Amino acid sequence: MIELSHLGRRYLLGDSEVNALDDINLSIAAGEYVSLMGPSGSGKSTLLNMLGLLDRPTTGVYRLENRDTQNLDELERARLRRERIGFVFQSFHLLPRLSAFDNVALPLMLAGISAGERQSKVQQALAAVGLMDRAQHRPNQLSGGQRQRVAIARATVMHPALLLADEPTGNLDSRSGAEVIELLETLNASGITLIVVTHDPNMGSRARRRIVLRDGRVTEDVYQDAAK
């Protein structure tokens, strides 16, 4: 599903050049569950942005579902993000003035899906995360765990092939975090490719594959017995 060949990303900081990613070579198959780990500044978020088509590499090739993404224009990249990739962030990124229902409906509206079909798809997505009874609540009326579940419903309402989660339990208490992890793993079990950036070794050990970055390079890539 994902093929990275000699991928690199350089930034200029003043007069200095920083290699945020340096010669990354990875293959990730459809349906895998991968934890992406490493210290702060190791390149984890940069790599996640590359995978999510939010940034472009300086060098190398990124192929997504056998498609070279390097030469896609911004409209094509936006369409792929909308239709094939879901994002879950530590800070939820819900629109505060919209209800849970309307937050989940946003990707469908952007895709031009009719109101009737949106209604059905949003209801299914909220039911899947156990929040149909909170559909009309705004984010400030929800707990942190509920807000993250709304964010997951929004990320998956278009049935993406790839789900990218950046520290998805970072702002949650242990109980809510465990519920979010279980939900993400259920989605992975249904066939979605799941890549989770985390500093938490317990969460990292749950994935079937652990990739560790340091100074923009892959220093570890191991398959492991998931600690579930």
C-alpha cells in the first residue's frame, strides 16, 4: 500500500540545513498496524505529514496504492487525502461551533455528497464509535474521550484505506485512552491500515510492527507480538 524509496525532507533554519528525514526506505502493506516511535525531533511528525500528503519530500519517491504521489497537483492530493486517508490528532481539531454530527459530516460536504446520504453515513459513523446519543452536542459539551471518538468518526466517515493517528491518546486520561486505542484497533481489524505516532511504549508495543526513527533515519523496524 505504501512504498517509500530514498525519501528525504530538508528544511532551512537560518543558514543551516536540517535533514528532517534522511533516506527513508519502507514498505507498509494494506491492513498493517504500525507504531511510529522515536524521541522528539526524530522525524515522526514529518514522516506522518508525508504519508498524509500534507507535505512533499525534497528527494525520493512516495507511492500510495501503487500511485506515485510526487507529481500530483494540489487538487489531486486533496482528493486523495479526502477519499483515502483519515487523520486523528492529539488535539482533536473539532470545530467548536458545530455539533458532533456536523463535525463528522464535514468531509462528506466537501466531497459533494447529498444531504440524505450524509445523514445516513454520519449516523453510521457515530454509531460505530458509540456516540449517537451525543450527535447534537458541541465539543465543549463532550469529554476528552468523546471528542476523540468524534474525531475518529470524522476520520473514517469516508471509509479511508489509511488511518494516521498522531499521539491519539496524548490528551486523555488512562481510561479514555484505553477506549480510544481499542476503537482504533477495531478499525484496523476491519481492514484499515493503521499508523500511530506515539511516545508511549505501552501503546507502541500493541502494534504488530514497530518503526523507530532517530535523527530522520529508521533505526529499528521490527515485527512484534502485540501486547493486547
